[in-house]
Amino acid sequence: MRTLALLLSLAALALPACGKSTCDKYADMEVKCGDFPASEQTMTHDLAQGFCMAADSEEDPAAKEMIEHFKAEAECAKKTSDCSEYKACTGAIK
């Protein structure tokens, strides 16, 4: 729970360089296509959106791989609204 609070705080401080519409769409697709229980959907949306925004504002070289992963997933969300296409796209990310 403490980790979640820290992640949400960091996400709230991140600059929205990813672009609000891209990060919103990414978070929406994560919830829509992720088969999360209803009780976890708001949290999942907020975390996905925060990670997307943090990925574009993060400059820590140690986190480069994670940052690139979230950027790639956000690009997948930008390309489609179909879950099977979204999952195929995110599944192809290395």
C-alpha cells in the first residue's frame, strides 16, 4: 500500500509530456483490455496514466528500459481501440 501511495505521488508530480490524450487513451485501454475486477479499475487507470506521464518526463538512465516499455504501450493504445489489436501490439514489445 505504501508503494502504491508513492507511485501515485510520483505520477501526480510527473509532467504530462506524453500528452493528456495519449496517456488517457493508454489508461483506458489498460482497463478495457486488462480483465481487471471492477474494484481495481480506477486504481489501474490512475497507475497506467501516471506511468505513461512519468515515462515521458523521466530522465533516469537506470529506468530507460521501463520508460521505453511504457512509451511503446502508449503508442499501441494510440493506434487502436480494439483489445485484440492492442494486446497483439503490446505483446510484440520486447
